[in-house]
Amino acid sequence: MIRYAPIVLAGLWRKPLRTILTGAAIAAAFLLFGLLNGFKAGFDSLVDDFSDARLRVHNRTSAWNGLPLAHVELLKAIEGVKYVSYAEGLSAYYQEPSEGVVASGIDADNLTKVFHELLLDPVHFDAFRRSRTAALVGKDLAAEYGWQIGDRIPLISRKWTNVDGSNTWTFDIVGIWDIDGPLPSNEFYFHYPYLDEARDEDKGTVWGYSVIVQDPEQAALVAKRIDEAMLNSATPTRTLAEKEWANNQLRQLGDVEFFVNAIVGAVFFSILAVTGSAMMQSMRERIPEFAVLKSFGYRSDIVTLIAFLEALVISVGGSTVGLGLAVFGLSPLLALLGSAVSIPIPSDIFVAAVFIAISLAVVSTVAPALHIHRASVVDALAGR
Amino acid sequence: MFRQIWLITSANLKAIPQRLGPAIVMAIGVGTAVGVLTALMAMASGLANTLIRTGNPDRVVVMSKDAGYESASVLDQDHVLALAQAPGVARIRDGIPALSRDVIANVDLEARTGVLSGVVVRGISPEGFAIRPEIKLSHGRMMRSGLHEMIIGRATQLQFDGVEVGDQVHLDDNRWLIVGVFTSGDTHESGFITDADTLLSVYGRTVVNSVVVKLEHSDAFDTLSDALMDHAALAFEVVRESDYYLRLSGRMSMLGDIADVVGSIMALGALFCTLNVMYSAVSARDVEIATLRAIGFGAPGILASIVIESLLIAVAGAALGAGAAWAIFNGDVATMGFGRSSITYQFEIKYDVLSTALLWSCIIGFFGALFPAIRAVRTPITSVLRPL
């Protein structure tokens, strides 16, 4: 096939502008294909990374309504439950009301058992356990404000007043943690009692519980058991596997999948029609040239192969450029949209793209191929 | 010159049936790009309009200092009293201050799509309806105070099943009856409305989340704001309602940004396709064009005719594309998470969206033909006609 390269290249450069424009149109289409599918796949893979063995327990009426701390004993007693941990948000900001911080009062005894992905120096964790006003800060949050171990940081709560009458809660940073997984690494953890003992309202309540189950296979069953046990209490629960909960959070953005499919479908119908037809037309114009090749003794199928190779070069070239731009453009695009996640484009999209590019080349060569076979050398040379 | 343009253009257009293939292809290219653009704009526009319509500049949302959001805000009786006496507050009949004590509760419901979504239950004072004339009852009746009754926004019914008049909604220990449906054209329609005091008593609370105040007139904002901020004992946060919702809508701009990026790439693709088709079209007619020039038709006339032909095909394609988008998407309902609740909005393909679509198609049609046309009139006539 390599020996046909000069002919193929000559054919491509016959009308350079047309070749470039066709390639550019294909590149634009595959850029969209790559970006949109990358986006979608990113969400899917993000959800997949969430834990199979962890359940999130919230108030059944609304996750924002909170649950009583007293539930913790009931939860621990449920069959299949291994560890239980809880958290209560401070609803706080740092210095300016617009600088919200996700700060939660947590259960120090069980935090690391339930969130085993937490990467924290045990020495710092010990220091945390020993001090009532201690805080552990996620590395992204620490980086954002330049906080370090040893700093004394005041956070202002929008909701709760401290014993001194102000809304300011002061913490001592004793450790900085990272997370191995999709959970956010910009959160701020402190001791629940520090908040609960000082506040007047909502005493003895938590935002929700996180539960680790003995057997991940039984996660759904344990979730059901929890909800059934709490059904008749004053605050019934809704328990979801963490993966399900994460998926739900993302789906609240809107029906991403439908739109990606709709747009990609529309884009593809469009380029197939336009570029396929442009290539077909180009082939048709060159029937006399192909006839010349036939007059040299090239068989029809070789001539068809040459035509196909031309189409293939354009479509594969265009798709490579388009996908290449998508790969480089996806992260900046996501950053522009405010997302800090870095999502690599999964390999099956590249495979799909190659398949589509080849199909495009095939489809646009089919009709001209028939002409090439039927072209009589005499007629063709005469320009008919 | 116009006569020349008219002559050449009409001749070209009459000849289109012979060159239907390329014309259709170009129309498809432009049509698809414009159709997708229209759908995306309809989505962003529907969402933005729903947000913009929420929040009247003549109303003010008062919260506790630095709360930022109504759900994080807590105002007690002292605050409400101070507000009732503050300057700049409008009066309804009998000197009653035009303010509504708003209490926010939340409920998670499973949408038709299967997504668990947060819905806001907003308890308002009876005066709340007077200051929000956009809230209109469309079915059923108003709730009676003291009873666990509420009215539902029309948009909420589009998002969830089992929320018709007569159905009940579980809020913690209590079942609340839906007694009516209201429309307001804004984000409140994606939630429930009930009586503030009833909601307070059910939750055993005495403090409200926010107070929504109607200003005497739009300029009275500063008067009210200054009076409250200078208050000796109490602390407030005072925001014009329109600004409040504008601030909340920050995340919504993401949708508009996505629409812009996708739309631009599609338009670029359509432009390449158009350029391709028009270059081919022009080169197929090179003898014709050279002949016209040889017999005396001026370059402007030829340029214009090519551009006009391209514009007409592009607009025709765009009309089909936008028409298809309208047929498929107009009136469709979509939901987007919005803080602790979600907004259910409709795709709106109206004048503004359609005119932008038309503009895009004209731009694509124009630039898609300009360069080929320029090349056509600059090629030396002799080099085209000589081979004949």
C-alpha cells in the first residue's frame, strides 16, 4: 500500500484548500465528539470511584433536616454494620461571606475507620484527638488560604453563635490531610462536641451518618435494614450507597447523558452528510484521472483502493487533529467551567472514533467506486 | 449595479434545481449546526429567564447579617418588628407593612427521571401574596391557616408524579395536603407555598429565615438599607431581591458557557462545510463566471450574487434546523439542581433565540461564500476561458 502513497498524496494536494477544509470540518466534529464524550465519561468514572462499602444516612424528608445524634447507637446495632461515623456542618465562611468553607464537626473515634481513604500522619491525628479546638484541614483548602500546622484560624458560622455571643469559632490546625479517591480534599474537620456544646439551637443533631458495612455485597440489604429500623422513629432515614448518592448528586445537574447523545448524534449526521458528499463530488470530478490510471493498466479495484486511501487520510487525519485538540482542551474547558476535576478521555472513545473515521472513508468511496469500475477508458479520456 | 446583481442572482437561483445536491448538502450542514445551537440556546434561555423573573427589584430580601442564603439566615421577632417600622417599606391597606415573613423548609422527592431532588416549601405571610402579585392560583384553592395545607407550583408538577391537588406530601411527621396549584413564571413555581405560621408551629420554631419587603418605590432601597445597617442593636443583611437571585444564579452560567463553546465549534464546522461547498460551486461555474465578466458584468455584481445565493441556502437550512429544534424541544421541560432545590424550566424558543439563530446562519452563509467569491472574481478571465 505504501507504494501508492505518491499517487494518494498527489490526489490529496490536487485541490489543497478543499482537502484542508474537509479535514477541518471533520476535525471540528471530532473535537466536539471528544469533548462531549470525555465530559460524560468523566462523570461516569467519577461515580464509579465512590465506595461500594459505605452508606450515607440522611433524614428521609430532606437531607438538610438532620438526624439526632442518639441514632448512632441504633445504627451500630443493625446487622451488617461495621463502623458508624457522623458529621455536622458549621455553615461557615472564612473572613468574607463569599468565602464559604465546608467545615464539619466530626466523630474523631470513627473518622478514619469510616473514611479509610484519608491520608493523614498518625502523629497529627493523635494531636487532633488530644485537643478540643483542634482542626484537620484538607490539602486543597490549606493551599488556597496558605494555612499551615500551628495556625489559629477563626471561621464565622452563618447559623450558630458561640458561647461568647459571637459567630466566630476558632480552631488550631494540627494536621493537613489528603484523600485517595474521588471525595473532596478541601474540607475542614473539627470535633463535634466543640460545636454542639456551645450552640443553643439544633443541639444533639447531625447532618448525617456514614456507615461502613461488613460485606460490600450486602450494602443494599443493610441500607434497607437501617431505613426499616428507623421508619417508626421521629426522624425516619433515607440510606443510600455512596455510589448511588454520588450519582444522584451529579444527575441533579440535568440530564447530561441525553444532551450529549443528542448533540453528538446531530453533529455526526451532519458531518457524514457534508464531508461524505464533498469527497464523493471530488471523486466524481476526477473520474477522467482514474480512467488514466486504468489506461496504464491499474485494475479497477486498485484504483478504488487509491481513492479509498485518499478518503482515509483525510478522515483519519481530521479525526486525529480533532481528538488531539479535545484531549488538550478538556481540562482547560473544565477549569473554565469551574470544575477542579481532571478527567482523562477513556480509551473506548478513541476506538469508537477510529471506527467512525474509517466508516466515513468507506461510505464516501462507495459511490465513486461504482463509477470507477464502470468508467470506460475511452469515454473518460474524452472527458465525457 | 443592483440590476446586475438581480440578473445574475436570479439566474443562479433558477439554476439551483440542477445543482440541488450541493445546495442540499450545504443546507444540511448549516441546518444541523443552527438546530443544535437553537436547542442549546433555548435551554440556557429558559433557565436564565426563569431566574431573572424571580426577584423583583422593588422587593428586598432581608436576612441575618452575612447569612448569604435564606436557609442560613435566622431572624427573630425583634428583627421583624424593626423591619415593620423601618422607613422605605411600602404599606398595604390600613398601614399594614408590605412584608412577608418567609420560612424555608425542604423536602426530597423522587422526580419522574428517578433523580432524588430537593424541593423548597416556602411558608409566607398572608401579605406575601399581596407583595408577590405574580403568584396566581390556577387550580384549586388557597391553603387555610392553621391546617397542614399547601399549594404547589405548576412547574413542580411537571417534575414529579403524585403531586396533584388532593395528594399528600410527607414532611417529617406530618402529611400535608395539596389544595391548589399556582403559577408565577419564576423559580418559586418549582416549589410549594404554605402559610408561614403554620409551618413554624409544626417545627416548633419561632424564628423565620428571611423577610421579604416591598419598597415604597424602587429608589427607597438605600433609605431602608441605611436604616437597617445603622441599627443600634440588631444586625441585618439587606439585598435587592433581583440581586439575590442573580447571585444565586452564578452556577447557572455554566450552562450558557457550555452552549457557547459547543455552539462555536459547531458553527466553525458548519463554516468549513459551507466554504467547501461554495468553493466547489464556484469552481464548477468558473466558465460561467468568467464569461459573465468577459461580457461586461462587474465584479461587485458577481460577488454579491454568489454571497446572496449562499445566504439564501444557509438561511433555508437554518430555518429547517431551527424548525426541527422547535418541533422537538419547544416547551420541553428540564430540571437543574439549584442549591437546596431545583429549578424546573421550559425550553423557550422565541424571538430572541430565533433571531440569534438567523444571525449565525447569515454569518456562516456570508463568510462561507465571501472567500470563494473573491477568488472567483480575481482569477484572470483568460486562464479560465483559454482551455475552451
